[in-house]
Amino acid sequence: MRIRIFGKAFSYMGAVFCLLSLAWAADSVVESRWAAEPVRVDGVATDWIQAVMGQQKNLSIEYAFENDARNLYGVLVFKDPRYLSSVEMTGITLYFGPAGKKQKDFGVRFRRKNATADELIGMLEKQGQALTEERRAEIKAKPMYFLFEAEAVNKKGDIIPPPETLGNADPPVFRISRGQDGSMVYEFRVPLASREVHPAGVGSGPGESIKLGFEWGGMTKEMRAAMMGGEGMPDQSRVSDEDARGERAENESAGSSPSLARSAQGPKQYSFWVDLKLAQAPTQ
């Protein structure tokens, strides 16, 4: 009799656990909002005021997504500069794959780079743009530029070059801005087209579910080579003052030297994943 009672109790507990698991799974899915018109990607978070922001509390990040039939749009708001790590050097890589699977076979890397006027002219000419002398002079009037690179990459981080003739897809883009409260905003767009149409394509459509992963920080190949050669960290890769103070406090509380900890491990790498349900066009 006692065995039967225990059996019923365990069956009941198992049923409750299954129900709770389903509820937790449902809560973990983020829903994209339908974009009635294409989102202007300019790095300004005020465009997302009406969006329901999700939160990655461990990293003090807020995020939201929108999509239409062609593109997925997203915004990441870093509330705490400590978690930006070496993002200026590594950029942010967005991985996407089937629902429920953390897949890093390919993704899109968003990275802002500094370029001189001459470097910018060389890049534009390499892309096939014919620059007049007037346009060259206009570019050279400003010594430095920010370039916002959005490139498809494989699992090793190598760039996947786009085909000479792209299909019917918009290329990925992103922009950055800093808020008055010190937060950093990353806003992006990636095409929903298949990878056969564009190497940066998500390969899903409205109403479908996908898995998104965001990764940044750590060290690039160039940074590792510099450390192995005894050159130390490049100046551009150093984290913000807020990050340095935060790491210093953590290391001192642990009784270690912040300079030794930094040289031994380098900047921290961060990542998080989101299950996303793409929105469908509202019915008329």
C-alpha cells in the first residue's frame, strides 16, 4: 500500500515538473514584433521605445527584435560598460540556427574599425566605385573615419565573401551610439533570405522559430600574436576605464594583482543565446 502511495506521489510530482518545464520553456522564447515598414538602422535606441525589451540580467543587457518579410532587425543595449570587454577589437558576432540548437557554424560579425582617408579611398575603389578628384578631396578633408563592417563568417571566424551577383536580399548593416547614461547601443539588420541567396542570410521566414547567439570580447588572432611576441595588448583593445576599475576591484578582493590577471588571461569573452519567434504579418 505504501509503495502505491509513493508511486502516485512520484507520478504527481513528475506531472507537475513537466508542466513547470513547459512553462519555463514558453517563457524563454522571445517574440519578434512585426515591422510595418523597414527599420532605419542608425544606432538610436529611441526607435525602440514601443518595443517590449527582453533582459540578459547577468550581463546588464536589454534587447528587442523586429522583422518583416525580408529582414530581421535587432537592438542590444549594454547598460554596464564593464561587459563590453574588447568589443572594439573583436566586434559582436551574431550566430543563428534552428530553434533550440546553439549552432556556431556560421554567423555575421559586426565590427567598427578606424580608417584613414587614404584607406577609405582604397576600400571604395576596391569595391568598384569610381571616385572623382572632387570626391577624393572631400574624403581627405577628414583625417579619420569609422567603418561599420557587417560580414558573414564561418565557425573559425574567417570571412565568407559574398558572390559577385547577390540575389534578392538586403546586405547586413549595423550602427553604434552611446547614450547619455553611458550605455552603448548596437542596432543591426540581417536578411532573412537563405545562405544560397546571401551568405549572411538567416534562412528563415515570418512565423518560424530560430536560435540566436551573441558573442564578443576575448582576443583576436592579432591580439594573441602580439601577446605571444611579448608586445602586450594593442592600445585599441584595452577595455574602458569602467571595465578596468571593475576588474581591479574583483582581482583585489581575490587577493591577486590586476595587471598579472589581465596579462595572463586577456580580456573576457561573453556570450548569450535567445530563442526567437519571428513575427507574421498581421491579417487584414
